[in-house]
Amino acid sequence: MSRRRREQGEPGVDPFAEANATANRELVDQGEERETRAAKKERAWRLEKLGEALVKLPGGKLARLELPDDLKAAVMEARRITAHGGYRRQIQFIGRIMRTIDARPIDAQLQALLQEDAPSSAAFKAAERWRDRLVTEGDAALAALVVEQPTADRTALRQLARQAALEHSKGKAPHASRALFRAVHALLRASTASGAAVDQQLSEDS
């Protein structure tokens, strides 16, 4: 190729288009690299949060999990640390351990444990709502509760609700209100447990 043709460029090739294509490829490569770094950072953060959830588990539930020895030791050490800085460093250390293993089985075990508490949490919140309604609405709320929970002791709940309403109106300590909450909570928990037992029996029979 002559010097003149090289200076003019190849026929049919736009040098500006080639430069733009090269620049675009570089931008795409840089974007993929940034995305990879962001994904790694997100994964590290999630593993640290999973590790911290293990640290905050009650001892009895933690003992039920199948964890690698080094991870279990790191979690137990974090539970003993009281200084904030030391605790955060230990959580980061737990995250580094978890990046070397498959954390999915551990997360699955943890979620199964947390699901065990879901009915209790739901009953607690429902008991709070019913307690408030019984105190403010009186017999109307009690009638609605009995429809939903036919085994409810209407007389005992009415007496507690009236005492709680009287306490509230006089600004007294909420002793009856607490007793009312405990009674409703026990009622709802018993109903939930009974329903779960029926579901289990139906599942086994099917």
C-alpha cells in the first residue's frame, strides 16, 4: 500500500466510526468491571448481615444450626464482644469466613428457624389489637372476638376489658390491661397451635 493510500485510510472505512467503536468497547468493559465490583461488595454485605443474624440468634436456636467449626467459633466469639469497634471487626471477619463457603444451606436453616417464630409473632400483634379493641369498644369487640374464637371465655374477657377501661380512664397502672392481653394472647396461640395440628394431620392423611 502506498504512503498516500495509508494517509487517506482504507477505502470504505470511517476512521471516526472506528474510534467511536473502540471508545464504546472501553466504556462497556469499564461498566462491566464496575458492576462486578458492585456485585462483590453487595454479596460481602449480605454475608455479613447473615453472619450478624447468626450472632443475634438465641443460644438454643444457634445450637440447632449445622455450621463449620471455624464459623461457629467466630460467631461465639462475636457474642462475647461488648466493644462496638471490636464487634464490627468480628462481624467482618465472619463475613470473610462465609465468603469461602457456600452460605446458602446456612441461610436456609436460619430462615426455617425464623419461620418457627412467625405464628407467635402474629398472635402477639393480633392480641395487642384485640386488647385495644376490647378496652375501647367493649361488648361489640368482644362479640366479634367470640365469633372468630368460639372457645373464648366471654365472661372473663368482659370483666378484664371493663377493669382495663376503668384503669385507663383513671390513669392507673394497667394491671388489668396486661392480664387481658395475656388472656387474649393465650387464646390466639392455642387456636394457632390447634389449626397447625389439624393441617399437619390432613397433610399426613392425604
